[in-house]
Amino acid sequence: MPAVTLSAALARIAPSQTTAMTDRAAALRAAGRDIISLSVGEPDFPTPPHVIAAAKAALDAGDTRYTPVAGTPRLREAAALHFNRDLGIDVPPRQVIVSAGGKQAIFHALLATLNPGDDVLIPSPWWVSYPEIVRFAGAEVIALPTTAAGGFRITPDQLEAAITPQTRWLLLNSPGNPTGAVYGAEEIRALGAVVARHPQMLVLSDDIYAPLRYDGGQHATLAAQCPELANQVLTVSGVSKSHAITGLRIGVAAGPQWLIEAMARLQSHSSGNPASISQAAAVAAFEGPQDFLADWRERLRVRRDSVVTAINAIPDLSTPVPDGAFYCMVDAAPLMARFASDEALCLHLLEHGVAVVAASAFGGQAGFRISFAADDALLDEALRRIAKALA
Ligand code: GLU
């Protein structure tokens, strides 16, 4: 037994399975193995040149010092513009915080508000980090199970039935990771009507994939659809996925001022300000041209369609068509007679040169998530390898 032990809070959480599988694939590749990684969710498209130019210009201008904790005034203004223009949320810059990725904004929001005994409702399958952050904060995760047949969406009745006096948050993610589920405006308003009856609860609306939906619909988000919930909704967005700058780590969140201030209080003691150069790049991302997104969306749609077709042609695998984001949740239930678990299945696929993440990492079961934000030729080859590995 080591003399120094880890904290009880850390003991409650597991490492992120998305980043763990990605690191593992990178290590195998570095060791000379031919591995195609469809594990992490990041667009393979080149970062738009105007965003890179803004980062370089910031460096050349000596923009290398601390900034205000919640972000530069310029970026908070640009983010407020983004919330208004792209998500229909009317919010002043003081109700916006900039963090080191959407993940940090979520971390700070939950840590700033949760106490032991609180419950957090999370539709499952969920993004890997949601439940871990909740557990780290000492609160309880209450899963709201969804099914492929139900479009991986919760219903207002399901939400109402799950709410108790202990409910502190609902975490909503549309378009959703890992399922690609997208809620329509009416559904969002119906969920909002339930939330309005429970003023003790908050909703975290994670809209990071809003620019990436393939059903042609208009994105609907809770804070825009139900402005009367302004004091109960935190909307998280960013530039990582929309501008292919995952590594620059910039996320933004908009919500009631008391919550933004609470998050900034915590941020002032954790990372301090987000990286100054990254903030300059994010200003360019929010204020610059957005027209390239239509092309990205179309290319991702084509990839989505070919992945869905290829997966559904492999015996014992199936996937519905995701309406947004860039993931397919593959059902491999018939294969569980051959493999001890979906993790074992993923290790088998890794042996055959493809890295994907087990559904169980997302609170799902008997399947795996594929990210199709990868080069077309690599995607085709990965699907051939999966078919061969399971033949
Ligand atoms: N959100 C992406 C994913 O699910 C990035 C990795 C992560 O932070 O989980 O793959």
C-alpha cells in the first residue's frame, strides 16, 4: 500500500475512454503498427487559413500574456455574436465565458453547482465525460435510457418521471455524441415545459455539434426555444468541431450571470485564462467566413451515408442513420456470443488495425462508436478491415 493515496474524488472516476483509445492507437502506430483510428471525434479537414493567420498574427503581436480569466473582451463579444447568429440565443458578453475547451466549461459548471446528494439526469448513451464529471463532483448520475427505435431521444414524460427534489441538472446534447440524435424545435419546447415546472433544476445544453446536422433542419436549442428559462439554462458551444481546431482548446458557454460568475471563480483557480493565442484564433473563427461549413457538412454527409451502408452490410452489425455530429453508434449485440464484452470486440478490431470505442464507455451496450470525421480512403479501408475481422 503506497503511503500517499489518490483522492476519493479521483477514485470515483475512470479515464476518458475516447482519449484512452486514441492514445493507444497513436502508441501502436508509433511502434510501427498500421492502425486506422476512428476513435476520437475530430474533423480531419484542414483548419481554415484565416483562423491560422489570426493565431500567427497574435503571436507576432506579442499576444503572449495573461488575459482576463473569463476570456478577452473581444472574444466574449465574438462568442455572444455566435450565440445570437448561430443558435438564436440573445446574450450579452458578460453572460459568456471562454474556457479551455467545452469540456472545461462543463467541468466548471458542474463542479460549481453540485453537492453530494444531488442528482444529474443524463440521457444514455451519453458522451463519456458527462457521468465522470458528475461523479467527480460527488453527485449521482441518473441515466435516462434511450433506444435506437426511439431515435436515441428522451421524451417529456420520461423526463418528468425522473425529476425529484434532488434533481439539479439535466445534460442535453443535440446533435448528440455518440448517437447523432437531433431534437426538433417542438420536442425541445416540450422538454422545456417540463423543466419550467421544476425551478430547482438547471439544464446544460451542449450544442457543440450544432453546425453539423444533415437533416436540413434548423437547429433548435433550449435557451432560444424557451427564453423564459433564461435563469436555468447553460448553453455550451465552441470552435473545436466547427473549425477543426480541437487542439487549440477553446470552448464557450452562455448562461445566467450568477452561473457564469461562479464558473469564472473556479476557472480563476484552475487554468486561469484560456490560451491567449487560441483566443485570438477563436475570434477569427466566430467573426470570419462560415461558408466553408456547407462543404464540410456535405462531405461528412457523404461519409455518413457510406459508413451506414457499409456497416449495415456486415452480418451482425447494424446502425441507424445519425442526423447530426459525426458518429455512428453501431449495434453489435449478435456478436456478444462470440466476444466476452464490447471492449473485447474493440480489442479484436484493434488487432485488425481499426480503433473504435466500445458502446459501454458511453453507457450503451454491446456495440461501438465509429467517428466518420476521417479521410474517405481511410474510412473505406477501416470498414473493409472491420468486415474482414468479423468474417
Ligand atoms: N468529444 C470528442 C469525442 O467524443 C473528443 C474526445 C473527448 O474529449 O472525448 O471523441
